[in-house]
Amino acid sequence: MNDTIFVELQTSCADRQEAEKIADALLASKLIACAKFFPIDSKFLWKGEVQQGSEVMLNMLTIPDNFEKVKSAITGLHSYDTFVLQQVPLTRVSTEAQAWLDESLGV
């Protein structure tokens, strides 16, 4: 059994087009193995004011070592002045998924 650790990275995007542009760039660079898109409604504090809007949550599968590279790539593509990129550890994936992620990410 391979001991590779995988994580899910998440960031919200202004719309589906932006999320797909980011995902396409990260997939082409093999920084992520997969991207999923979820429409969301958000409320948040921005510059001291409560804001709300519709966004797209971009969830991506990768390895922890890719966090900074993914962040750098997103910085050049994202429309937000400040975007949140968060990392969620995956404690276990199926054997088949493990093999696919290893192959996709060149692990």
C-alpha cells in the first residue's frame, strides 16, 4: 500500500467560468488531479461590511506539497483581491483512487 497523503484544496470563485479557468490551468500543470464545482451562496465580512453573493466553490484533489504552487497559480488567475485557499486532509482514499491520484500527480 502506498503511503502518499492527499488533500482537498478549496477556494470560492466569482463564477463557473473563473473556476473552470483556474481548474484548467492547474490540471494542465498537473498540480491537481481533479476539480469539482459547486454553486454556493455566501455571506462574509469585507472591509467591515457584511456582503453576500453567489459564487462557485472549487474543490481540488492534490498532495500537500503542491499547496504553495497551487496558490501561486491561482493568484494570477483569480479575480478577488483576497481569496481563501484552504487545505483539508484526506485521511483515507480507496485503493483504486490512490493509484489514480498517484499516476495523475506523478507521485
